[in-house]
Amino acid sequence: MLATLVDAPFDDDEWLFETKWDGFRALCTIAPGGDVRMISRNGKDFLGRFPELARLHASFRGTSLLVDGEIVALDRYQRSDFQRWQNAERRGTTFGYAPKQHAHIHWASPNLIAEVRFSEWTRDRRLRHPVFLGLREDKSAREVSFEMPLPRL
């Protein structure tokens, strides 16, 4: 189940809550012979992206199982940190190359303005969970600036 963004915390003694792991949801099957299969909720193979997880069978010798879980990166406090995945991908570990340092930079002039809904800004000023809503013809590029939310009172 995907998490839903809400305006305020919810608590109720009649409900059970689980930790929100901020990673990649995966279904993992391990056959008794050790064959490991890991797929995304869309049916895409995750072992190509995370080949080190193919060794999971060693922890479950002779047991077949199906696990519906989350592949996460943990910070030093053992909390999930999705930005660590993003940073690793930018360093090139996922794509097999690293960006060149001091590469020639070409600046573009913005002509189109898009409206985007998102859940938050990351520490390095990137959008988390962006969703394109449409083009804004009522604004010019000069009217757009970086905005930070005001603290809640």
C-alpha cells in the first residue's frame, strides 16, 4: 500500500501502525534450491539493480519463502533515508558511470513554466515525489523563484 500525505498526524488506539520505510517496495521469493527472485510492485526485476541481494538465499537455507518488503538505505541512526539512494544513483553506481567533474556547462534559458505538485524539498534542493500538473501560461520565467514553506504555528 502506498502512503498518503495528510495535513496532521493521526493516532487511534484501535489502529495498528507500522514504520514508513522510505525505499523501494519489493516482492522477494526464495526457492528451496536457493533461486532468488525480486520484483517491483510493477513486476520489474530488482536483482539487476541490486545484485547483492541475490545472496539472500544464504540466510534461509532450504526454506522457501515469499516476502513483501522494502529495500531501504539506512542512515547512521538506522532510519530509512531515500535521499541516500538518490545520491548513490547520482554518483553513477546504478548507471555504471560517474559524472565528469569540471565538465563544460551549458546554461539554458527557460521558456516554459510547469506547475508541479510534490511532497517536500530534499536537503540538496530536489523535489521529492514530483507530479507534473500542467504548463502555466499565466506566468513568465522571471516570476518564478525558489520558495521555502513557512513554519507552522
